[in-house]
Amino acid sequence: MVFISSATGGDTIKRRRLYITCVVPVILLLALVNFRAHRPGDAETVVSQLQFLGDSLHEGSGERMQSSFPEGYVFTWALYGLASAQVARQLPQNDPRWAELLDRVRDAVDHVDSPIARSTFPKELDPPYGAFYCAWSLYLRAEYMRAAGADELTPTFVQKFEEDCTEFAHVLRRSQTPFLPSYPAAAWPVDTCVAIAALSIRDRILGPKYESVIKRWVADARSRLDPRFNALSHAADARTGAPHAVDNVAKRPRVQRGAAQKGADSLCRSLEPDFD
């Protein structure tokens, strides 16, 4: 299996903008159609849809998404796993669908934690492979842990997760900015926010460890809100974390991205309800 070479600099930003402006609205439209076509809360319908999505992923839809934007493979598998984990949490453990859904989450975890998934991200970054990859890998595994429960976790899984959490926290502690780079000289605040949410979930399951890291990050992020919107900026200076008010590629004022901003707001409020 061969991926296109990893995009950097302006190409990465252009392709990420293409995803946000073109792909996200399509996803939201499909979600709206799905909501109206099926009864909310119908677990059997959702499980069937996840079966369809899983089959599609195993037939190459993750690779096809990769051709649309640099994070396509990882993001598609991660969202599939997160959706499966969310549904599993709504079911009792004696429901046979619960175990099936956890198998789906583990499948997603394995695909995200693979050489293919990492192949498009720069290993030389701090953290290795960048904030986007590390954050979504941590968050997916954290949600798997929350859905499965501590008793269902293998020592090997927990050890690797703990090592990766520790490494990410160490990078944050020595960083001058709360927003770690996802590509060379390129940072998007929501990427690091995803990892902070994973550390928070980890503390709820395995016991407090990263409270000081989370509190410091929230304070540092608050000090770097985009004053035009009183919210996390869509992009930030990779050295200082200052909001990027101007899109240097398009040469025009940078605006907030609705879908990305909604995700960032939800994650920030999961850390602190009055975050703003």
C-alpha cells in the first residue's frame, strides 16, 4: 500500500483548508439526512451503520480519504472508532453488541497505531509524528478504555498508553506554547486540545496524574484566545501559540472554521465547563 508523500508547508495548509471547506460540510449534510431518516436512539440502526462504515474502511475508504487531505486515513479510522466507543458506552455489558463494538474500536486503534497511519507525519517533530497524530491516537485509546472499563484492559495496552501519555505531557511541560506543531512550523490549537482531553479521560479511569498539566494548558490556552472571537484560534504561531489572524497562504484575514471550532469548544468545556 502506497500513500502520497506527506505534505508540508503551504501544500499541507491548502489541503487542510480543502478538507474543512469541502469535506466537513458534506459530512454534516449526511449526518443531517441520517438524523431525519432514522429514529434517534435506535441502537440497532447505528450498529448497522457502523458495520457498513467498517466494511467500507476495510475496502479502502481510509486510503481514499487520505488522497483528499493529509490526515484522512487517521481521522477516518479515529472517528469510526470513537463512534463505536460512544455507542458501546450506551449498552449494558451483557448485550452481545457491546463486545462487538469494542472489537470495532480495537480494530480502529490498530489501524491508527500502524506504520501506514504514521507514514504521512514527520517523525522528527516534538512529539514524534506531530500533535495531530499523537492526539487522536491518545484520544481514541482513552475512549476505548472508558467504553471497556479498566477490568477489560490488558497490561500491554495500558503500559503503551501510559508511556505515550507521559511522553506527550513531557513535551507540553517543556514547550513555550500550549499548541504543539502538527507539521513543521504549523500548529492548530484544536489538535493539542484533543490530547489534553485524552489525558483528562485517563485520569478519570486510572487515577489522577496529569491535573497540573491540564490546568496549566487551560490557563495557557486561555491567554492565547483569538480576541476577535474570544475562542481558540483556528491556527496559531508554532513558536509562541499566538493566534494567526491572517491566512498567510490566501493573504486574507483568517476566520474560524465552524466544524473545527465546535469540536474545540466541546473538548475545552469537557476540561472546564466555563472555558472561554
